[in-house]
Amino acid sequence: MDNCEAVSKFNVVKGFLNLSIADAAWLNLLEDIDKDDHYGEKAADEGSPLVMIEYSSPNTNKPLHLGHVRNNLLGWSLAQIMEANGNKVVKTNIVNDRGIHICKSMLAWLKYGNGETPESSGKKGDHLIGDYYVAFDKHYREEVKELAAQYVADGMSAEQAEEKAKQEAPLIKEAHEMLVKWENNDPEVRALWEKMNNWVYAGFDETYKKMGVGFDKIYYESQTYLKGKAKVEEGLAKGLFERHEDNSVWADLTNEGLDQKLLLRSDGTSVYMTQDIGTAEMRFQDYPIDKMIYVVGNEQNYHFQVLSILLDRLGFKWGKELVHFSYGMVELPNGKMKSREGTVVDADDLMALMVEDAYKTSMELGKFDDMTEEERREIARIVGMGALKYFILKVDARKNMLFNPEESIDFNGNTGPFIQYTYARIRSILRKASPNPLQVEGATKAVELSNKEVELIQKMSEFGAAVEQAGKDYSPSGIANYCYELTKVFNQFYHDFSILNEPDEQKKAVRLMLAKNVAKIIKNGMGLLGIEVPERM
């Protein structure tokens, strides 16, 4: 024990050995952290497993909403965390670009649109199409109401009348006719479908860019649903599935403790499960996938349980181990913010509100006093988006959550702005200290460390374990909480000790090195959440 340099002293009390780690050992650890720009993270190599992560999955009949925000932020963050654990990652999206709901917006635009375009209306394409989806619903409900009244007058019960009216309303019949035309490759319907979808994609791209997320590969249901049908037919030929008398195709999952699952309707059309099988087939042809993670809400838990069994039966090597990253609902406090439909909170509106709130709060606190308007706007964007992302990602994904915009933009407490402000404060200290030496060389090794400094080095050294655990648990909240803990420990240290006014040059060098590395780990940790940190605030 006398020869161990890492131990400064030890004693034995009631059979327990108590060790004190020497300051030199902590300083060596600080040096190791300082040498590695990505301390605590692992880089992928040729033999690393390939993880594919699917998230977003929007419909091309409406803009992205608050639920999509949570989905996109979780998916993007998960991709960064899996990469930091040494995996190769492919970020993917499956766009629901076909089906009756798409035809509803198309039909409404034809009937009520008067040729309106994103350019002529000044609206984002996804919002424009969303408005026509709402318009379809409004007109359809009016038709149903009128028809139901007629049927009741003819002696039908209110319930039967309602049901019949829903089927017989001219609008829904027309939408179904349009869907059949689409499936039969009608050139006019397909041209309209392409034009309107392209408006929506331009709108989505703008939203994704503001949100700071993206994808390596986008798949479209219109390209995957036929593949799914072919794969089901193949399974049928191998005796994996069965055809019923009405010509529908089913998977019998009773031996797995589940029920029968429909794969093809009696008219041969596919269901969501069939499309997911087709998408899996296409992806497997495109990439040597080792692990597949689906970021989809918890209302789809059963769907993914079934999909896992079916993909395994069909011979996908990752089928049995597919991960359904299931997350809970996210809601706003009632009355905080209404969207154009009155119920769903629009992603673009929410992001704009967050950035505006960050701007106002920063102005009120006097944080913008010596900045140009351009700088203020950029910092408000970084802080507003950081507040939104952090507030959503710090919560265990499996839980339902309440997102409160006001609480999220607080410069104190467990919030994004609190962590961002600490980072900006450290960067300011380092700018003022320049060109002070930041190397702990030679004689500095003799520096005596305070408990707070040791605690800070210890907390920094735990970053690698936090990254590894977040990868095992698929848990962005683990990284968020680590960043908060590190920030708190730094602020306690900063409250008790001066950095720039420390008269002892060696101690000052150590403290600057501590500050520099806390900032580095905050930046990298927040980066794993998709959150930017500003150089000044």
C-alpha cells in the first residue's frame, strides 16, 4: 500500500478499508480527460454493428404536430447515443404517402381549392394540404348530418342512420373512387398526388431543418406496400400464413399467446402490418442491418410484438430482437396554445413560440444588452430550441408528459437554458483568461485540490458510463440528467472558488483546465440530445 501513488492515506475501521485518493491521481485523470476531444464516447470501426433507427413517420395530409416533435427528438438523440457507443447508425423515415386520408385532401383541394398553391397563399405546403384535409372533414360531416336526417325521416333508427350516412355520403364515395384510380395508376390522379405531396415535402423539410433533425434514407409507403404483399404471398406459399374462404390472408399467432392477424384484406389490399413487412424487406436489401429500432408511440406496442414474430418467421435475422422504442403521449396544459384545428398543436407554431419566448425572457433579464439584433435572434433560436428539446428529452420516454413552454425557458433549475447559460459563462471565463496556459505540467502536479474540485473531476469521469448506460437503456433522459448533474456540480464549485482571480498561478491553471473540460463535456453531452450551446448568452 505504501508504494501505491494513487492512494494518499488509508485506515481500517471495523474491518472496512478506507482509502483516500491522492490529488496527483485526480490530476492525472483530468489530464486524460483533457487530451480526448470526445472523452467518454466510442468511435465506430469496420466491424461495428449497423443499427437502423426509424422515426418521424409523418402522413402527407397534414403538418407535423407536438407528438411528432417528441418522436423526432427521441429518434435523433437515440441515433447520436448509439453512435457514441461505437455503432454505425442509419437514420430512416417511412412516409405515409398513400391511402384514403391522402385522397381526402386531394379531393378537397380539387373541389374547394380554386387552384391555390403554397406560393399563391403564402402558406407552407404541409399547412396548405392540412387545411384541405380539415375542409374535407367539415363538408363530409355536413353531408352525413343531412343524409342521416333523411334516413331517420324514412323510419331508420338514429344509430343505423348515422352508420349508413357515413358509408353513403357522396364525398367519401368519391374519395374511395380516387383511391382505386390511384391504385390503378390513373395518370391524372397520380400527377395530382405527386404535385400535392411535393408541396408537403418542401414544408416538412423546413420543419425538420428548424428542429435540427434529418435522415440518411427516406422510404415511402407507396413504394413498400406492394413489396409487403409479395412477401406475404411468399410466406403463404411456404405455409407460414393461411388464406381464409373470403380470400383474406391471416397469420395464426395463437401458439405465441396472441390471436389471428390480418395481413391482406379479401380484396387483396394491404394493411399497415403488410406495409411494415415490405419496408423491412426493402431496408434489408439496402443495408446489412444488425439491429432495428422503431421509434413509435406506445399505442402501437401490440403491433410491434406481432411484427417481431412475423419478421422472424419470414427469416429476418434481427426480427426477434427488433426494438420498439415505445414512448408516451405529450400534451400541453389546457388553453396554453390552440392550433388551427383547435385540438392538435402544430410543430411549427410551437417552435416559433419557444424562440419568441426565449427572445422576450432574455431581453427582460438584460442578457441581450450588448448584442446586435442578429446575435440576439440567433441566441434566441439556440435557447428556445434547447429549452424545447431538453424539457422533452429529460423525461423518461415511456412516460406520458406535460410540456409547459413557460417552465422550460427558465435560467434556473433542470432546464436547457440553465445548462446552456453555464456553458456560455465558462466560455466567457476562458476568453478572458486567454492566453493563460491550460496544461497541468510538472510542478502543478503538486497542487492541492479541494473537495469540490475532486468532485468535479469525478463527475466528468462518469460521462463514459452515462453514455454507455443510455445506449443500453435507449435513454436520452439519462444523458439529459447527467448534463444537469455536471452543471450543478460546476456551479457549486464556481460559487465557492474564484478562477480568474486565483493568485496562485498553478491553482489557476488547474481551475481553467477544469472549466475548459466541463464546457467540452456539456457541449458533447448536449450534442447527443441534438441541443446546441451558445458561446455567449
